[in-house]
Amino acid sequence: MTLVYTHENLTLVMNINTALHNAGIKTQIKNQYAAGGRGEIPCFETWPEVWVTSQFQLKQAQEIVANIMSQEHQPDWYCQKCNEQNGAAFDFCWQCDTAKPH
Ligand SMILES: [Zn+2]
């Protein structure tokens, strides 16, 4: 398995994971429940991580992650159904799967 993305913000990590999942890439989340737990653990050691389980899908996964990160400077959009805030790189609301409004 190979680590493709990690961030202190679990929402961002889950967004990446959802994007990879939507592309048919098998992933595994590590440390998903570590953040916000015991305060004495150094934060950087408990960041949630996205791992790609198949080497065969690694290159595609890295391209998707790079594409998402390159669009991070664009404004977020708000879901018309549940008002969730979503990153510009995402075509579907991470919370309710509603398509991004055009
Ligand atoms: Zn939504």
C-alpha cells in the first residue's frame, strides 16, 4: 500500500478518499478516528491518511490527488440540498452526493 494524501482536516482527507473511490480506486483510511482523541498525542502523528491498496492504481490516484490539490485555491461551493461547504475540485457534495450546481 502507498500513502497518497494526509491532512489534519479529516473532511479534506475524506473528500480525497471519495474522489478516488468515485474513480474506482481502492483505498484505505488510516487514523480516521485518531484525530480529536487523546490530547497528549502529537497532532502530526494522528493525521488521517489515505492509502491506495493497489500499486496498479497508484499513478491514477496520485494524478487525481494532484489535480484536486491544484484546484484548492478556487472558491468552495455550497450544496443546494444540504448547504454543506465543498471544495472546488469536487463535483459532488461529500455529505449527500448531490451534484455541484452549474
Ligand atoms: Zn449536500
